[in-house]
Amino acid sequence: MSSFSNALYVVSLLFNLFFFFNFFLVRHHGMLTWTRKSAEEAEEVASIYCSGHGKAYLDGGLVSQGGKHVCECSLCYGGPDCSEILPSCPANADGGDPLYLEPYWMQHEASSAVTISGWHRMSYSFPESAFLSAELTKQILKLHTSVGNAITEGKFIVFGVGSTQLLHASLYALSDDDRLLKPVNVVARAPYYPMYQAHASMFKSRNFEWQGDASLWKNNISNLNSTKSFIEIVTSPNNPDSNLREPVLQGSNVKIMYDHAYYWPHYSAIPAPVNEELMIFTLSKIMGHAGSRFGWALIKDAMVYERMTTYLKLNTLGVSHETQVRALELLKVVLEDEGKALFEFGHKAIADRWEKLNKIISQSKRFSLQKFSPQYCTYLQDVHRPSPAYAWLKCEMEEYQECHKVLEAAGIIGRPGGFFGVEDSYVRLTLLRSDDDFNLLLQRLENLVSKELIDII
């Protein structure tokens, strides 16, 4: 064998040994290859100190010098590390951002992290189904079975960009029926979620139109069956007052759509699984990831399912694959113990907040909150303490007819009752925001009630 052949043989042997040991180390000792850079960057940004009142994000702002990520502060904090309190900042109790679950996910940051390659699912569709991940579908059905809040057997499933897109897909599907008289009247019992009116009105569809409070039609429905068709939206638990609800209207010309965004153990007792014709759920209120924009609907009727699928295809060609893989990984974490850790954490957090808020308001004669009766929860297997997502506050004094203005004067932002189809003597206050936001809300309410007590004395 020539010296050249010997050298070639040695080089080839070393080359193969290099790849063998590299593969062995990566496979058996967890060494990173193509994920190293993204993992290091994520770890670096997550470690930036923001004093507990803010966070830095990979897609957040950068300091011009050095290109380092900056802290994004909670609403009433500022400064480079979010340590400066802004004293004149109002307590924001508006909106439904479920940031109270952020500490739970910080405790599970390793198991819930997702790394996605640049070539991840570049196609429009999945091999096994046009726009739905089959594995994610399995995990969703498993979640419902574990919690016992919905019967999934015999149902079709569709994914949407949050429950918002599914709402309009449902209106389209339920009204696109030649047996119904057009336009179909869309109603919901007041107080109702304002998005229903906004959706039914803004699209100016020939198929449906918003007609307000379902209760106003109840006494006339038997006389109107031959001349009117209805879609009633039932939100249970309801937004804003968190009560479990049933339909107001009945009849051959009435179709029902159920919004069950809050029918989970951290917001409501689960007395029994629901089994309706069309039910909408959303990831945001279950796990807190509102920004991921993911929801699903369970549907009994094949024609309604086909119409919803058609709408979703034409509207967005399905839900982002990146969103679906994140939802899948989050659900896997939750289902490691059938959801016990998440739902017990969430229920305790909201129930404790409700008790603190209720304790303050119970001292007042000018303000009141909705009342709840304890209920047995089949999932938590105990009597469920009240844990509503929202406080439905009422100004009891006749001169407080615009209750939100009374709160604004005290440095509190709430959502007026008029948005929900009732008097402005009501205001919705969220219990879902961050600890910073909620603690400031308690402080401002305590000051307001204390001033009332002093005035009485």
C-alpha cells in the first residue's frame, strides 16, 4: 500500500470516528448542535433582571448601544429595570389578559419551552389532515376527558385563531341554512360579552344581524317562529358576571352557540360535562397564552362542521403551525398530572383574589358584587370556592349612575356596563391580570371604601 493510500485511509478513519463520537455524544449526553444558538439566546434574554415588575423578550426592544434586550415593564412601573413606581398611574382592571398564570409557567419554563427549526412545517397543511395537527387534536380530547367538562364523543373538531375567529365562523355556519328566514337574528342574554354585538354588526352580513338582549324576545318567540329565525349565543360561565347559563329562547327556528371559554376548574365548579351542538373553547383562558391565538370548537352536526371548515379555509387557511406546536407542548405539560397542578394553581389564585376583593367591597354601602353559592366540583372533588374571572361591581347610590366615572376618579379603570347591554351603574373589573395590576386595584378600592367610611362617620 502506498504512503498516499495510507494517509487517505487514516484521514477517512478519523473522519468517521469524528462523526461517530459526535453522534454518540449528542444522542446520549444531550449536547446541542443546531439548537445551541437559539437556546443560549433565549436563556440570556430570560435572565435579564427586571426587578420582578417586568420582563425582557426575544422579540422585544433593543438598546441601541450593544444591541441588548430591554425590560418591558408592568403598566405602573418604569426605569431601566422596572423598579420605579409611577404614582399617578391608574389601576387597570379592564381587559381579559390572563397574566395571573404567568408564575405557573415560570415554574415550568424548562418543560414548556419550545424550539422550532427554520424548516419546521413549511407546507400549508399537515400530512394527516388539511390544517389540524392530529397529535394536538388527541391532546385536546384527552384534556376534556381528564377534566370532565365536555363530552367529545361523536363530535367534529375545528381549530381557530382564538375563540374570536370561531365566533364568526359559527355565525356564518349557523346562518347559512336555507331552512332559516334571513336575516337571522343574533341575540344574547344581557349582560353579554360585547364582542358578540361587534362581530354580528361589523360584517354587515346578509345572513345575520344583531338584535340585542335575548330576554326581550322570550315572550314573543312563539308568535315569531313563523317569521323570524334566531341564533342565541350562550356564554357559560358568563362574561361578565360568571354565572352558569342556559338558553333563553326555544323553538324550531332557534339555533344555539355555546361559548365555554371559562368552563374550567380555575373559574367555575364543573358539576357535569356539557354536551351541546356547538361549543367553543380557547387556550387563552385555560393556560393563559392569549397571545398565541388558539381555540377550538366541538360540533355535532356534519353540515355545520363543513360550513365552519369552509369559512376557516377561506379566512386564514387554518391556524399557524407554530401556534399549534406550542399549544401541543403546553398541553403535554398540563396533562402530565391530568391538569391538577395547573387548575389547582389557577383556582387558588383567583379564589384568593376574589376573597380579598369581596372583603373590601363588603364593608361598603355604595358598592356591591355579584353573589355566588358554593357548588361541588366533580374535577376538584370538593365544594368549589367562588373563583370568578371578573368582578361585576354595582354602584348602589342613585347619584352613581355612571359607575365607571366614580372609579376613574379614584384611579381605577373598569369596563362600563353599557358595553354589556345593561346600565352604566355596573362596571366589570378583571381578576385575571398580573399581581402588580391586581394589588394596585385592591389598594385603590381600599382607599375608596375607607373614604366612604370616613364620610359616614
